Amino acid sequence: MDIKNRIYIDNAASTQLLPEVVDSMLPFFNSTFGNPSSTHFFGREAKSAIEISRKKIATLLNSAPNEIYFTSGGTESNNMALRMVVESLNIKTLITSPIEHHSVLQTAESLTDIVDLLFVKVDENGTIDFNDLEELLKNNPKSLLSLMHANNEIGNLLDIDKASELVEKYNAVFHVDAVQTVGHYKVDLQKLKNVHLMSASSHKFHGPKGVGFLFIRKGLNLKSFIKGGAQERKLRAGTENISGIVGMTKALELAYKDLNNRKTYIEGLKKQFSSNLNDAFPTLRINGEKGQSLYSVLNISFPKHQISDMLSFSLDVNGIAVSSGSACASGSNEVSHVLKAIGKNDGRPTVRFSFSFLNTQDELTTTINVLKSLMK
Ligand code: PLP
């Protein structure tokens, strides 16, 4: 099938690079190839591109440039945040939720020789139980709390302000995995003063893969994560991915310039798609919180059918790309840990549709027609 005829509705897994982003990166594959740590002209030119990018990202998020640390993406930022805080700040308890991304959950598990690991309760829609969170924080002052801003599978949005109040009250350190929201929602890190660390990943907002950043609030005083050179103010050694950093910065600038238009358009697509799906499959179930939800994600359990086990595969054969769970779990055929945690692992075929501003109404109409013909 010609790629032009394929339909991509898996934007929470990754997004398409925009042409302006590719253009911004090209000089760093061609002329500007120096090592940013070199002191000669070639190095200084490369270093300057990184520092300009850092400044631009910091301005967009209302932070200071030296609070932005470039990484290889969301997974590394999450590993870095949890491990550095626990190892540097004499943290005794790590509190997280059972529906976090594996990069948080597995890092948390790997730290249990030095911290107690506690999970806050979530309800059947995946919403954090704030009473339980308060109990946990009250009984374990000076904990590290790590929660995601938006869940990548079901789209639930965290009330960061509410969590921040508790963080302040019980003197906790707060890490937010914002991989699904940076570039999709305005972030003002001056206002979010109780968020101490925040992870972001470029390929979720039409930037290149393998690059992201970790915001670390000034004054945290952390020990290095990756040892080696003095890059990233000695916290994350390794020669920087300059083309990636420049491309990510361009993608973030474009995302924030056009944020409201993109958001309104995608919200409209999701609403119409959801309503049309509901007409076609009246017994479908939407997984996750319906009110406080990422505007680009819709997680649906369809009625059981003979092709249940092969629904996303059958869509793929018909040129429609979706995810049957989170991208990281897809292909492994494992039941999603998120659906399991909210008691929605009942064997119904479940699909995560995730939209971008590049999707069209026609694509979604075709998708519904294909779904109808597959599940006649
Ligand atoms: N955190 C969340 C919420 C994600 O959705 C993802 C990727 O899907 C990650 C972390 C990992 O990001 P990356 O792919 O940049 O390693």
C-alpha cells in the first residue's frame, strides 16, 4: 500500500517530523559538525547552537536556561530524575502510581534497595485518590513523588496544582513526567513552583526521536547521573545530540506558536470521532477519565468479537496505524499494566487512538468504516 494512503492515528507513540524541523536540523549534519566541548571555532559554533536552544526552551516554559538539561528522551529523563533525587537527597520513600510509564515504574523498582516504594491508589477511571496521596505524604515526609501529567494510554490528566499543594505541605520533592503534555499544553514553571523536576520528549511534539530534556529546579543540588565529561553542567555526561536539540527546539517553538489552533482542531476531531464511534458501536467503553483528559488520546474497548485478538493487526493490514496499548508494550502482546490497574483488562479488544493536527476528518471516517466492516 502506498504510504500516502495509510492513516496514522498513533501520535501518542510518536509524531511526524515537520519539514521546518528537518530544515532546522540539516546544517548540523553538514557544516556545523564540531564537538561542543572543543574550544576552537567549530566547537564554539556547536556549543552556541545548544545554548541558544536551551534559552529558547527555557523562555517557552518560563524557566531559567540553566534549569534545562538535555537528555536522550523521556525514558532517560525519568531514569535520571528518580535516581538522582533518591541518591543525592537522602530520600527514604518514593511514591508513585501504578499507571506510570515503565521508565518510571522500572526505575522505581530498581531503587527499592535504598527506598521504600509506595503506590498511591487510583480509581476505576485511573484518577489519583488525593486522600490516599495525602495520607502517604503525611506519613512519609520528605518523600520523592513521581506522577505523570498525562497518561500515555488512557489520557488522564493530573491536577498538578492539587498535587503541588500536598507536596508543599509535606515537604516532598515532586517529579512530573510531562512527556505527553509538553508541546500540547502551556507550561509555566514559575507558576508550578512545587514541581521540582519535569521530563519531556521531543518526538511527542513533532520533533526528532532520541532527544528530550529534564527540567531541574535551581537549588536541588543533585549528583551526576551519567558519569564522564562535564556536559550539561556535569549532571549528564556525553557529547550532545546537537541536531536533535536544535530540531526539538524548533518543534517546540512551532507547537507553542500554534498551540490553540492545534488544540481546538484536535479536540474537534476527537469529539466527532468519539460520537461517530459510539453510533457505530453503542456498547463500546471509553477507558479513562472523560472530563480531565488529554485532548489527543481516546482509549476504547470494543465489544468482544471473533477478531478481538487481532483488531489492531487487522487495522494495520487495512492501512490504519493505531496502538493496542502503549507503544512500548505493543508487539509484546502483554495486557496493559494501566488497564490492569484500573480493572479494565476484561479481554475486550482495546485500541488507543491518538490524534495530531495532521489528521483529517476523512481519515477518521475511513477508520470507522473499516472498523464496521471488520466487526460486522
Ligand atoms: N513517559 C511517557 C508518559 C511516555 O508516553 C513515554 C513514551 O511513550 C515515555 C515516558 C518515554 O519517552 P521516550 O520515548 O522519549 O523515551
